[in-house]
Amino acid sequence: MYQELIDKKYKISVTGLGYVGLPLALVLARKFSVIGFDISAERVEMMMNGIDPSKELEPEAFEGTDIIFTANYEDLKDAHFHIVAVPTPVSEQKVPDLTPVLSASKSVGKILKPGDYVIYESTVYPGCTEEDCVPVLEEMSGLTFGKDFKVGYSPERINPGDKEHTVEKILKIVSGNDEESAEEISKVYGEVITAGIYKAASIKVAEAAKVIENTQRDLNIALMNELAIIFDRMDIDTKAVLEAAGTKWNFLKFYPGLVGGHCIGVDPYYLLHKAKHLGYNPQVITSGRRINDEMPDFIAKRLVQMLIKDGKNPSECKVLMKGITFKENVADIRNSKVADLARELMNFSINVHITDPHANPNEVAHEYKLGMVDQLSDNYDAVIVAVSHNEYKDLDNQYFKSIMNGSPILVDLKGIYDFRNDNGLKYWRL
């Protein structure tokens, strides 16, 4: 397989051209012939014109690549090495939604040929590739797994907004259903991943490694959030405590905050789902998820307390929310806990204004039924800096006072500033 691909006798297909699939497809297309498939014809049209719909890549990333973009799954039949990089979200009930990955499996299965490879990059629970996806491939193709086609798993490690740790600079875990497939898959990825390849012992090991990466981070942030709640009651500055504790060489430097997005706030539910299916009810992972999911409620109530202490009626207050994307310097709003915070404030009848230099107002309206303001007022009762976009980092206390009324409150969720000694500004951070 590898030799035919490097000689461009065979092609690679990448299904799902989002923040994971597109960078990978373009990197591969510098060494191989690639077919990029996405179900959105609108997104495909943008990519054909050298535009990344996710706003992560510059036009230069498309230059010098051997790639064809398409919204027609039948074009995948010209490829022999198929990579699936579609989202794996959870439902409103926090149950894994395998619809995208199973739909992609159907599309690939319809064009699968004897000798083909299928590699999944989507984050799933251990066993999903072989137990859920492979049967779909067999059913749609009429082929037999292991005999007619091979399967691998190579978890994505893209970090949106990170211009330093790009796809080729991150160590890549790979796995295959047998030694031969694992070796061939390793060689293909090894052509473009300069950081190196780690060959996992099995597909399930690779799946488990990915899902615990973000579960570990989720739990560490949950601990910081719980500490922030405790220290707030003690009137102790959490950031100051973490800076002091961080002087010890083996202290892990995590910080409190809203945990959203489509990785840390989602992946643990895949492991929880599988564990419960096996008859085990995880305690630590569940507790961490509950703490992080409840942070918008805690922050909203804390601000309401501050407003009431100032003698204000929350229903008559106006609050500005700066930032609604799930993390800094990205346009992605999926699973943004900032939206949850906005709704929590609205439950107190607070008038919430939202602004963000990166978010698309139409996407925010469609996803969350929330509007964004074009012009800021100068009489806000409070301002919440919810996302640490670069555009916000140099703002000073005079700026915040200029857009608030006579009793200004600044809520700094990311700990960007330190205005604790400004008597004219009530400053609070996690």
C-alpha cells in the first residue's frame, strides 16, 4: 500500500474536512495524491478557492498540494487509503452521537475495494472502530474485514488556534488490525509527520490513549474549578495560590475556567458511556464532568450576588460578554460554555450583550439563538471577559471603566488582568 501511494498509483481520501481533516489532508497532499471529501458543498467550494472555512489555515497552506476537493462520496472510489476525520459529538443527554462517524463509514463502505485501508481519526471509546464501524464497512461493501480490507486508528491531536504545534509537528499515534497494516499505516503517516510515529499495541489501545488524554485534562481543570469555588468563599485569590504552588517542580499547572469545545468537554462522555455499558459506574470522571458543567451556573450566581450587593436589581442590569468562542483566537463556537453562561444570566432577566472579534454572528444565532452586538454601550453594569483573545489582552482598567456605569464590575474568567488594587473597579476572577 505505502509504495503504491508514494508512487501516486493509489490515492488517499480524507472524509471530513473540518479543523482536523483539512490540515491533515493538505499536509498529506504535499507527498501523496489526495481526495478531500466533505458533505458540505459550500465548504468544499471555499476550499477549492483556497479558503479554510474554519479560519485556521492561511491560503498559502493550499499551495503546492496535490488535492481534489469534492462533496460527492462516489469520488472516493478512486482512493485506496481512506482516512475518516469527522466529528464525534454528544447529544443533549450527554450520550455519544456516532451518527457522523457511522454515516462516513457508510459512504466509505459503498466504494470500498479489496485491498483498501480505512483509518479512523475521530475520537471514540475503545472498541468503537472494530465493533461499530467495521460492521458498517462490511455491510455496505460486501467485503470481509481482515481478509479483503484492513482498518487502523490514528487519533487526531490537532490543537485549534495553535500556530506552533501544527499537525506535522505533533507525535502521531498509529495502529492497525494486524502487524502488516500497522506498519503500512506508520510509513504513510511517517512521510509527513516530522515529530515522529508511535505504534500502539492495538486499535483499542490507540482509541483508549486518545480518550484519556482529554479526560485527564478535564479532571485536572475540574480540580482547579473546585478549588476556585472553595477559595472564593475564603476570599483567597486562586491565581495567587496556583502561582505559589507552581514554584514546586512537580506541581501540574492547570487553571480554572469554562470547559467547552469538542474535545475536553465531550471526550470523557465517550469513556463514561462505554464503562457504564460494561456495568461500571465511574466516580471520579463523573464528578469532574459535573463540576465543569456546573461552572456557568456558579459564575452567573456569583455575579448576581455582586450586583445585588451593589444595590442593583439584576433584572434592570446590562452585562457585556466579551468572547463566545470555545477557546482563544479561534472562530469555533461549538459546545461553547460561554453560551451557557449567557443563558444562566438571562435566567435572572439580565440583559446580556455579546461581542467577539472571531465568532460569526450568523453561526452564533443559528447554534445558540443568541444575538451579537455591533456597537458597545457605555453604561454596562458589568463586563465579563470570557475568552482570552489576543485582542483583549492589552485592555486596561480605564477602558473597562469607560464602558460601564458608576459602579463597574469586571469578571475576568481567564485571569488575564490584575486590577485587584483599583478601588474604582470591582474586580473578580476565578
